[in-house]
Amino acid sequence: MENNNSRRNFISQTILASAGLLVGQTLLSSCKSINSTTKNQNNPTNNKRKLGNLEVSAIGLGGLPVVGFYGGGVREQSFVNQLYAKAYDNGITFFDTAEVYGPFTNETQIGEAVKSFRKDIVLATKFGFEVNPNHQNGRGRQLNSSPENIRRAVEGSLKRLNTDYIDLYYQHRVDPNVPIEDVAGTIKDLVKEGKVLNWGLSEPGLKTIRRAHAVLPLSAIQNEYSLWTRDYETTTIPLCEELGIGFVPWCPMGYGFFGGSINENSKFGQGDFRAILPRVTNSENLKQNMKLLEFVKQWGNRKNMTTAQIALTWLQAQKPWIVPIPGTSNIEHLIENIKSNSFTFTNDELTEFNLGLSKIEIAGPKNTQQIIDAMGVESVLK
């Protein structure tokens, strides 16, 4: 019988198993330690990955969904607390946010949610824009990585995150008006002051990476990377390997596409960012791109994995220093994502998978470019 590897089926099976094995307990309590019987070197409870010299869990958790990036509005703090506690209980120690997520809202949410285990985790946030609280999620903001604005940003982030240091501080986008050496020098001063421990860049050019790294070694580059956005495989990723820099894929599930949440009948509600993405809103593009999703489903059936788990496991298989940060506002999806660490591709499987992947054409422009075109400045949204 063919395996149905959709998220809905995954959740249903989990509920049934929980009911049968732990009568009287809820799904959430039954999932508290999902890996108690399955040990794997990629499992975040017993394995870490390195971003430069920074040690993190094998996957992280992105913050955008709980501020309503995919619709549904800002989530209640009590729910965010529950979501992040569940992530931490199941081994995730790497949490990603930015001052423009909200703006400001997401840092405040996460600062409250992680306060009881702050010393045991890695917090990453970002600077690099002039932020107006009246512009949702930073839309319409201007780039600004001046030393003065970096210092303004770091003080605000420290306060909202309820912490006295930031483990990983990214420049959210490169500011062409400020030499990267000046940015690196400012971060170097913040490191000396103990306010920042490590730093990184998001969507930088190769020359910028080299110049920044020469002033202050980078721990991570954070770029869009997934099964349908793979252009960095021949550019940034080899440079990261050369320089010993970790790589953090944002949007590793293609804005939910590889989670099975988008099909030809999808309608995007108010506030859902995906309503402007041509890979899924243009009917011809979507028809072509569904061939990729079908390919992933076939592999999911073959390996008894969901499409989301295939997407995450494939990313982790590329390099041991690649750490995807899928975001979610759904606890069942969180558990599903974490379970991807219990799976691996053999070398032969990975070769076969990549060969098949290379034969499927992706229709529509890269989503990062679409964001830039829509906003008029480089994207602040990840």
C-alpha cells in the first residue's frame, strides 16, 4: 500500500499512536521526548553542528510565522511560550529572529519564551535597517548599517530579548553605503564589550564575505536555500567551506511548499506573504513546480518520510555545517520537523536523488528576488 506522506496524515498517525500508548495523556505531552527510542547522530538531542566555532542543534527554529508572516496574525504569547518550550524540550537550541520581524514583536516574543533556558541556547538576531514600528515586518524600510544604527539596534535587541548578549548577530542585508570593513569593525567592538559573541551576514556577495571575514571571522552566512532554490551550491557554499564558515538556510521548506501546504486550490489570506510569490500564484508556474513536489513525495513514500522531512534531511546531507531553520506556528509541524533528524540519505541515495532533482526545471523567479522587487529595497523578510 502506498504511504501517504502528507503532514495531515503524519499528525493523524501521531495522535492515534499517542492515544493507544499513553491513554489519558495529550498529544503534546506524548511528544515531549520523541527521540527516546530512536537514536541518530543527526538527532539534535545527541548531536550538534558547528557554525564556525559556534555549536548549535542540527536544526533551528525561525521566528517569522508567530508574527503572522503566513497569515493568522501575531500569536498569543502563551502559545509562543508553549511552542518554544516544546522545541527546547526536544533538543532545539538554535533560535532565529530579527528586529524587523514585527517589527520588534518577534524579539519580544522570543525573549519571553526562552527566558527560563536562555543560558542553554543560541539566540540569533539581525540588524541593518532603519525600523519604523508602523511598517509591518519592516516593509518599506531603508538599509542602514552605519555604526550609529548598529549600536541603536543592538541595544534594542538586547532589551527585547531580555538578555545581556547576542550569540549570533547578522547583518540582515549588505548596505552599499557603508563599507563592510566599518560594519565588521563595529561588531568587533561589540564583541570586545561582550554584547555580541559571533557574527554573520545574510545574502552577501562573495567579495563582501571575504572582506568581512578578514576583519572579524564570520560564524555563519544565512541565505535562502531549499530544494527549489539551489544557486548558492556553486558560489557561497564552496566559499563557506574554504573559510570555515557555517551556512544557515532560511526558508528551507519553500514557504511551506515542501510541507504540502500549497497546491492548485490554495488561496492566501490577508497578510499572507505568499500571495505575491510567482512560483505558487502563477498557475503555469505552479503546475510545473508541482512536478518537483511529486518527486519529493515519491521519495517520501520510498523512505517512509513526509515531504517536509525529505526537504530538511536533504539540506543537512549537503554539508555537516549546514543548519536549516524552518519556522512554524504549529506544534505538530514542529515535532515533524525535529523528527527529520532521525533520517539520513545514504551516499547512493543522495546521488540518485540529486540526479533526479537536476532534471526538474523550476518555474518562476527566485523568491528572494520577488521580495526585493515588491519592496523596492533588499528584503528584510526571511
